[in-house]
Amino acid sequence: MVRVKLEDVCERGTSNLKMSDVTDLSGNYPIYGAAGYIGNVDFYHQINPYVAIVKDGAGIGRAMLCPAQSSIIGTMQYLLPKKNILPRYLYYVVKYMHLEKYFTGATIPHIYFKDYKNETFNLEALERQKEIVTVLEKCEKVIEYRKRELNELDSLIKARFVEMFGDPIYNANNLPMMCLNDLGVWNSGGTPSRTNPAYFTGEIDWYSAGELNTLYLEGSIEKITEEAIQESAAKLFKAGSMLVGMYDTAAFKMGILKKASASNQACACIEPNETVNIVWLYYSLQLMKEHFLSQRRGVRQKNLNLGMIKGFEIPIADRGKQDEFVCFAEQVDKSKVAVQKALDETQILFDSLMQEYFG
């Protein structure tokens, strides 16, 4: 094993291809962009496998391993492996390095090979590289399998909802329509002044919209004090209330509070009344999310606001039927918790192996 720089094992390559150049997708050779596979074309720029890095815009720093006889568009950069490294080993090395930390530029971020070429890592002999790649591939396969399990369980819950109540967008079951405003008390959050750091030394969970990633919310990144609640626009929302994101990419992300908590002003919050089971409402809104997002306003940043959300209408089922569905969803959610735990453990193992092999 030797300690080497990234530039010791690969060469930089560039592409001048634009998306507008990729018009005929009827060829035999794959072409890739920042989001992955685009299609097949009738030409290729690289004869051997290589690693591609997103160098401009969204997803900057993300790595992908691309096959022989393929190409990339100009927002990507080729890392062409030398004879002392396997392409897939190089791929894992670059993933481990988290090249996004080298970005420059505010409006459109960029990364440059000259800035990260001196990153160092452990380079093994080729036979040992094969062994390491085999172990990491197995870990990744387990991670992908667990992710598919979670997606399938989510799909099961949504399928059961549609079976019981119909698709809420079309309301084929002719359920009565109600405004979200009539389903509970709505508020929005607030941010205590950052000029008083003591406000952020408490034990009260204070969520941003970007944290609304699970059905139940059980712990925020930042926490605030009672004084922060009393002396700012922040509010303490009851356990069982649901936060709803309003701005940009976090719009209509949702999560239910497991305990009394606060949020910033990018979140709306509903404390439900007896008309609705909050878990049923969560899944109903999940199925209508794209419909509501199409009504966002703004040019550079598309947002919702509290008034818009309160005015949205949804079909409302009988409360007994809602509760019946929630019993089913909670049983499936128990399975999701077990799968998520297994996923988290495998991800921790993968990360520790990456550190052991390359750090």
C-alpha cells in the first residue's frame, strides 16, 4: 500500500457535448449527464471504463462509474484511470473524497480538477483492489436492496389508501370536499434572532423545512430555549401537529411532531381537529403533493404560502375509515422502521470500510 495523490492515478478529460447535441437516441452507445443515463447515441468518446464527475450545477461533485464505449455531456468531467488503478476502485476513492467541498461560484457552482487533484488516499496493489471492490460492491447492493424495500412499503401504503378512498386528485368516490383550513388550526413558525446565540442553547426542537423527511419527527438539528419562544415569532406546536414546508424544493415536505416543537418560518403547521386523523391527512397530502406544487408562485424560487395551503381542498373520508387505514399504515410503518434500522447499520458499515480502505 502507498499513499498517492488523485492525479497519480487518473487523467482529466473534458467533453464539449451539449444536451442540444444529443438529438438521435437510437444508437448503440450510452451517454450520461448529471442525472445519469440519458440514452444511446451512434458515437462514443471513451473506449475504456472511466469515472465521471458532475462539475457544474446541481449535484456537483457526484461521481458515477461509466462503461466502455460511452460519453458524457459538458457539465461532467472525465477521470480516466491509469494502469495502476481499477476503474471501480477509482470510483469508490472519488466517492470517499466528497469532491463537492471544492465548489466555487454562487449562482452556478463549479469544481475544478486543479483544486482536488492533490487529494491523497491509500492505493493498494491491483489484486488487493479487486478484493476491496468486491466487499464494497456487496455493501452497496445491500443498501440498494434496503432502499427498494422501503420504497415498496411506501407504495403498499399508498396503494391501500387508493383502494379504500380512491385517488384523492380525481375523487372518483365522490367524497365531500373540505378546505385544509377547516381541518384544524394553522400557524407558521419563526426564527429567533441569531444575534442572541443563547436562544439556540435550549432543548426545544426547532425544525427547518429541509428536515421534514419522515412521517414522524423525533429530533431537530437545532434546538431553542423557552425564552426564544417567548421573545420571537417562533411558536411551540403541540405533539401530534404536522409541519408542512412552504418554500422552494422543501415545499410540501411534511412530518408529524412526536413532541411539542417549534419551526422556522418556512414551515406551516396544522393542529388537527376531530374531523381528521393526522396520519391519514399526511398520506392524503402525499398523494396530492404534485397537484398542489403545480400551484406554487415565483420565478427563481417557487413557493407556497400559508394562505394558499389553507385554501387547498381535499376529499374527506369518514373518520372511522380514516382510523382503519391508519391502523394498516402503522403496521406497515413498523416494518419500515426495521428496514430503516438495517439500512442505517449497513450504511455505517460501508462508511467505516471506506474510511479504513482509503483514509
